[in-house]
Amino acid sequence: MKKNIRFAIALIFFTVTLYSQNISSPIAVGDVFVVGAVENNNYTYINFPKPNIIIKKGGFVNFKNVVGKKVVVTSIKEKGNGTLVATIQLTSKRSFFKSHKTVTVKIKEAIEHKELLKPKTS
């Protein structure tokens, strides 16, 4: 009997903990951002593929074509250390560098360091 009560309490605790973590996230699937300009194309938190991988897949390495493009968040996952990793794709449904449909992003850090910007509402 005691084991059942302990199990029920533990189950409720973990359910409430997981539910509260999902609510506190200000970023949701479907949010739209704009890719910001970074000095020397050194994107730290947007995980763009390396130039040799882009070329092997038949793409063109040109970061000027990515800057200012609108992207949409397609999924969000939480890593073990508490960082949120989001998968983004272009809103035009085209590929990044004509080779990759989606790219992963450490979303909170990318927003803080202005690699991703909130679009201006007009």
C-alpha cells in the first residue's frame, strides 16, 4: 500500500514538473523570426552546416542570402542541461543554401546574441 502511495506521489510530482517547464517557455512552435547579420558569418548558436558539407550536397555557401530571411520554428526540444533547441526552416519553404531544409538553433542564446531577431510588425 505504501509503495502505491509513493508511486502516485512521484508520478504527480513529475507530471507537474514537466507541465510547468513547458508553460514557462516564451517560444512556441510556429513563431517567426528573422536571421540577423553576424560579423564574419560566425553564427555560434544557429547550427548552419559547415561549408564543405553544403558543397557536397550541391549547395552554395553564401551567407548574404540567409541574412534577413524569415524563419519559422517547426519543433522545440529541451536538452538535458536545460537549453532549448529549436528546429527552424525558411517561411518560403526553400532550403538553406539550396541544400538543407531545416537547421537547429539554441533558441534563447540566439535571440540574446541577435542571431535571430523578432520581425518588425507594421
